[in-house]
Amino acid sequence: MVTAFVMIHCEAQRISDVAQAVAELPHVAEVYSVTGDVDIIAVLRVTAYE
């Protein structure tokens, strides 16, 4: 199992919508709204890295 952390930048007013859309993508296990240099962190889990 491979785990990847994806950092996402987006417009402040769209964070909730973008997070929800990302959460519905395949292999996305978790999505977090965070403060700092990025707006959203998505955790992906896949069986193989390609």
C-alpha cells in the first residue's frame, strides 16, 4: 500500500467545495482543510505507485 499526501492551493471561498469534490475522487482516503502555505491536504492510498 502506498500513501501519498497531496497539497492543494485554492481560492479561500472555494475551500469547502474543492475539499468535497476531492473527497469523492477514487483512492482519496482523507481530506483536511489546513492553515499555512496550503489550503487542503488530501491523503491518497493506492496499491501501487505509478
